[in-house]
Amino acid sequence: METKNNTELAVKTIESKILTIRNQQVMIDRDLAELYEIETRVLNQAVKRNIERFPEDFMFQLSDEEFENWKSQFVTSNSDENLKSQIVTSSWGGVRKLPYAFTEQGVAMLSSVLKSAVAVDVNIQIMRAFVSMRHFLQGNAQIFAELKSLRQHQIESDIHQKETDKKVEELFALIDKYNVNDTQGIFFQGQIFDAYSKFESFIAQAKKEIILIDSYVDLTVLDRLSKKKKGVNITIYTDPKTKLTAQDVQKFNAQYPTLTVKHTTKMHDRFLIVDNKTLYHIGASLKDLGKKCFAFELLDASLIAAILQNV
């Protein structure tokens, strides 16, 4: 006579053989044959003779990928190393046909085609196991949903972290490339981005004031100067024939105060003075940076006073 403990043990054993494949709870033909105490070949032959009773929602054949996943799960969960080796080298090594998976309805149908006392008794236990698993899944649906959400959040965090790490690496690469501590350098024709990046690294140093001496200033130069820190005042000394208009200066000051434009015809070279303590000599007009080969050089700050007196 079947006892409660034996029933519970049988159900637990069967539960361990219930898998989730294609979002369905299923059992594999080899596991079922073992429970029915018959060969897998015999089970599948009985199914083929009654194939009309096993539509796709009752039974389906595993794909190569699904089969590999099943094998890895089985070997991982089995603690008997000898059994693992025997299964992998002999049984699976010789498998030519992919296993079949039976849903709960398919397993219920098996007892009618196998027609044995063992099949009937085992099927009762299997049905109990399926019901037990279903209740477990339903009872813990919220936990599974939370675990899925946590996993998704972790994946998104990992992606975000990788993107952040990439941006930090790019930033450090730019810092190395455009180090404002450089005392001199040369840019060749076509290095427009590199030249403008270097110029912006100069103006980024300013905390109070930028003075630019350049006879050929246009709106592109103002665009670069707009990258200055808030509160930094700008004074430009340029040729009276400059393309900048009073309206250009007014619009700039509406967003990035304060810009003052003064005119001079005394200067040929270009100079950039930062906070009245750093002096750069720039070989090309700032509107033409990178269009032709030019150089820059950090000059002695003691020259600033003389330049401003003669501008």
C-alpha cells in the first residue's frame, strides 16, 4: 500500500525531472522511460503508433540548442561523477535522434498508449508532481517577477557601467592628448579638431579673464569662446575691418557675458592671455586653426604687460 511518505518522495523525485522548455513545463522521453521501467525506444515506438494522440502542444522534439542545454543541466545537477562520465561518453555520445519533450497533457496521454500497471501508477505520481510544480510557480510568481526585474536592472547597470568606463577612458585619452601643460606644439593641415580642442583647453583654464589679440576674428571664434567658464570676461583686440558686428557682440553677451571688442592695427601675430598670468603665442588666426600648418608656444608671462601697453 502506498504511504504518504513514499508518495511525497516519488513526487519530489519527479519534480526534479520537470524542466521548463519553450516556456512550458515538460519531461524528457528518457526520464519518462526510466520512470515507466521501459526502454526509451519502446516509449517512442508506442507514441509513433498513436501519433494522432500527440499534437505539438502535447509533444515536441528538442532542437540542437535545447538538447545541449538539457545535457549541461543534467550533468551539473548530478553528483555521481562516474554516472556523469558514462552518460556523456556512451549514451549521449551515441544519440542520433534528438529527444522528445512531453507536456503535462502529453504525459497524461502516455498512460493510455503504454497500457501497463506501472505506467498508470507512475502517471498518477507525475500528475501530482506537475500540479505541485504549478502551485509552487503560482505561489511564488511575485518573487520570480522581482528576481527577473533585478536581473534586468543588473544587466542595464552593467551596460551603463561599461558605457561610463568607455567615456572615462576617452576623456583621459583627450586629457593626455590635449594637456594644457604643453609649452609648445605644432598642428598640421587638416588637424582642425585637434587644433580647436587645444584652443578650448586654453580657454578652459580661465577663471576671471581672457584677452585675445587676433586681427581676423569671426563668429566661429566666438563659438569657441562661448565654452569659457561662467563669469569669465573676454576682451578681443582685432582689426577695425573685422567681420564681427555690434549685433554679434550683443547677442553673445545676452548668453555669455561679458565680451568687449576693441580695434587695433598694431599687431600681426596672435596672442592669448589667460587671467593675466599665462601668455600663448599662436601662429594662425583662430578662425583658421587646422586649415594650414601652424604652431603655438607658451611665452614668459613677464611679456604680458609690454604687449598690452603696445596693443
